[in-house]
Amino acid sequence: MRDRYELTAERLRELLDYDTMTGTFWWKPRQPRNGDWRHKIFNTRYAGKRAGCPDVHGYIQIMVDRRNYKAHRLAWLWVHGAVPADKEIDHRDRNPANNAIRNLRLATRQQRACNTGARKPGHPKGCHWPQRDRKWTKGELAAGRVTIAQLQRERCSDPTPTRPTPGATWPSHEPRALS
């Protein structure tokens, strides 16, 4: 018996059609199995209609074999097969509802994190607003973590954080005179 939690590309193609240009999934009509009448109900209600609905974050979800899947993962499975364990699927244009295959790419978690916008409108990417200083400050990343010693106390004229070259010395972290 097939494990219902492991979806294969063959099972996916049996249940859904995928339009690679628009990134939409469509339900296929179901075939009767051993005199079962439930396929008639499914075909009346769903066959030929768009599959899935958006979740609270804007990603399209589709329930297949009693389990929810994100449409971008299903699109990747449909075209390329299984996603490697160390990779994730990234939307190039940052639109979670755009599941066209040309908009999807394999990326590491760090690469996906770089493909994000500002957390809030009007906030420069890579900067934070400490209440004590009352000005934009950029944080330097080292191995994915921000440490106190790596914070520079200067205004954020460039919203992208800079990375020091290996062996470089850090500037003094003493308060500077306001200009």
C-alpha cells in the first residue's frame, strides 16, 4: 500500500494538471475505482477547476491525499522531481502566489534570506533603529549572526550591510560626535 504522506511526481500528475507558464494547477477528473461512486461527486465539484487557495502569507496551498502542500513545492516536483534535502525553493520575484516554473529556483536558506525585502515599509534592508541612538544603524553579519562587537555606530547611508574582508580590523565602536 502506498504511504499517503509521500507524494510522488506520478501521483501528482495523476491528480493535477500544471500550467508551467502561469504556475496554476487544475484538478483532473477522477476515474471510478471498483464500483466506487465518490468520483462522480469529485468530478462534479472540482474537475477542470483551479486547485488550491492562498494561506495567510500568500502562498498557494493544495490538499492532495489529505495533506496540504505548497504549490511551489508541487510545481518543482512536477517539473524537476524531488527537492534535495539541503535546498529550498525560492520565488525569484518574491511573489509567493507566482508559481510559474521560470520564477522558481533552488536555493540554500541563506540565499533565500538574501532574497527578502525590508521587514517593514520604510525600513532600510539590513539596518535597525536602536532607541538609544535614534538613527539607522547597520549590523555586520558573521556566519549568519549579529554580535555586539560587530555593530557599527554610524548612519545607514547605504541600506545594504557591508561585509568585512577576512583579516580586516574593525573600526572603533566608541560614540562619534553628531554632525
